[in-house]
Amino acid sequence: MADTEPNGNAFSNANSHSDSTLSPDRDASGPRVKDGPGRYELFAFISHMGASTMSGHYVCHIKKEGRWVIYNDHKVCLSERPPKDLGYIYFYHRLSSS
């Protein structure tokens, strides 16, 4: 299971994306999950390289079997240092409560 984010609030720092588990239910002012702890893990993100969203290039990083893989058009390979801080869209899945 992944570690918890240091500040315990997944919504406080939008630019701080990591493999850490995010726990919004620890913050009293945040949303509450009725069926267990709301813990999430980053499993993919899309990043953009270019001057604007209308031009440039999009690539996707997906975590598979504990390793990050970059999907860049027809090229797919391991990503040793995925640029998580440069993401355009982030995808999380909810961790089980067990």
C-alpha cells in the first residue's frame, strides 16, 4: 500500500502529485466517504509539451506492475523519471480499505 501524503489533504496542493496515497477524508472540512477511507493512488497522467493546448504534443504515462511506462504515439517504453509535476490530466483509482 502507498504512503500517505505529508499534509493529509489531497486538495491543498494541486502541483504536488506523486505515487502517494491521497486521503481527503482526514481533513475535517473535506469530503467524507461513507464506505471506508477515501484513499487514492495515482496510476496515470497525461502531459503536454508545446506553446499552447492547440499546438504541441500529448503523451501518457501509465503505472503498470509498479513501473511507469510512457506512451508516445507509436513508441512505448519504460519511463525512469516520469514528469508527474507537468501533468495536464491526472488519473487516480481508489484503494481498497483492507
